[in-house]
Amino acid sequence: MAHPDQDFPFPFFGAGETSYYMWAEVHVRFARQPSSSQRAVIVDTVPAPLRGALDWCEGRQLMVASGLLLHGTVVRTYPVADGESDRIGDDGWLYAAPSRIAAFNADIERWLLRINRECPILAAYRAEDPDSGGTRLSGWHEWSLAGLPELLPELEPLLDQASHATSMAQGIMAMARRAGSLPRLGVLAGDMISWGDEPA
């Protein structure tokens, strides 16, 4: 989905047209802990392919993920465009038609925008999957990288933990490194980064 800058209500690292191999995972860190009623709306509106796993940690960090049969769920959830078809790859796995994947990607963005109206999102993160060709990153992702310095005080404490929040923080910083953004982030970021640059 295309968004002018004024339509970016929160950072979404990994925004764009993502390709998937076997699974998908999205992390959301809220600016504050959602209320029980807000949690109910957030959970009830998770896109169907991401309902394989759902985990809250620290009260305001959410991870949602598919199972290993992501493409099958995508096929059952979204319509296929005329002239397209799903396929079986050389590896024997089912791959959903491009129009179905595009619909899934758009659904993730719609969901994030909706739950942000329920409880403000501090940042969202979707890893790139190198086995599927990664993500054609959008302007939303680039805008998010530009605003990363403001998030560093929030992300730094997460790096020493062992949770989904840590995975998100490490993934965001790895994306910044691959994009060549770290020199702009100063000494603090240089001290923070010690992992590899592979997509997380």
C-alpha cells in the first residue's frame, strides 16, 4: 500500500511487499500497555494467516505468527486474481499466487493501522525472509529508519533480555545496519550492535 509521509502514524520496519517461504511473523510494541478490552480487539482482528501463534510479553509487546503452512492459509483466506494460480514449487511446497500474497501484505498493514487506533503503536517489525527473496521495502520502512534515533532509548534496554521484544529490537537494528543507517545513529548504536546482518 502506498502512503504519503503524513499517513505514517508509527514506525513499521519491514513494511513493503514481502515474499514468504514457510512462515510469517509480525512484532508490535505498543506505547503503553493495552487495556483488557483493547487486547481483545487487537487479538480478534489479527489476520487469519497470523493466528498460528500469539504471545504477549512485558504487557505491551505482541508477537503474532503463522504456522509452517502459511501459504495454505493464505490460499484459503484471500481470493486469487484472474489469470493467476497457486503453484507447487520444486521443493514440494505450495506457494500462493502473487495476488493472494499482496492481499495478505495489505491486510497486515490494515490490521496495524486499526489496532493503532485502539492503542498507540510505538513500533512494528516484520523480518525479511531471505529464503523467499526478502521484501521490496516501501517508503514506510524508509521513513521508519529515518526516525530510528528517537527509538533508541526504548530499544536499547530490550537488547539484553531474552524475549520476543529482544528479537524485534535486534531485527530492527540489523535492518538499520544493512541499510547503512548506523553511522547516523552515533556511538550508542555502534556499541549496541554486535550481531550479524542477516535478515532476522
